[in-house]
Amino acid sequence: MANKEVVFTPEVCPPKGPYAQAVKVSEVKHTIYTGTITALDQDWNVVGAGDLDTQVRKTIENLELILEAAGATLADVVKTTWYLVNIEDMTRVAEIRNEMFKGAVPASGTIPINKLFYPELLLEMDAVAVI
């Protein structure tokens, strides 16, 4: 298992919320980079059209399935990037993310975007995990 250490310096503004400025990783056997992940089911149907909470949960559940296939878990994630159609949703996305990641604090970033391929989608994300 990779050794993870949360990095913090008071010389930079502190994170607003439970995420790390950086995560230092050593003893890495494998690194997993995901593509973007959304709230789509196996048949390309949008799950939770117009429902932010449902889409965040489904997106993280999809991430969990991808990580499991690679031999990893959410606890192995060191970096996430969220792409939000409505940047105002950032606080709620972070609340659900923190609940589902159960204390495994990755570095995280959020980027506003104009739209996604499916108009009903409100967000997508990608992640980096190490094991």
C-alpha cells in the first residue's frame, strides 16, 4: 500500500474545506489515472437528471467501481478534479464528496464549465489514485 502524507504550508492560503493543499505519496506500486466520470449508468442513461445530490453520488459510485476494477478504493485517491456546470454547486458537491470519501482527504480542484455532452448532466470528475 502506498504511504500518503497530507502536505500543508501556512505560507499559502489554507484550504476552505476538508481537502489537502497537496498529498505526498511514497512506496507507490501503481498509479491510476481515470478519465472523466459522470452520472451515467451502463446504458448511457443520465442518473438523476437535474438532481445534483444524485449525480454527485452516482459519479462517486462510478469512480468506486472503476477503482475496484483496478484494485483500489476511494481511500487510495490522492487527487480529484471536479468540472461543474454551475460553480455555485461547489459547496454541496464538497459536502457529499467528503461524506462518501469517509475522511480520506485528497487534494482537490473545481473548474467551472459551460456544458457537458448530455445537457442533463451537471458535473463530471476525474481522479488520481495510488496503491
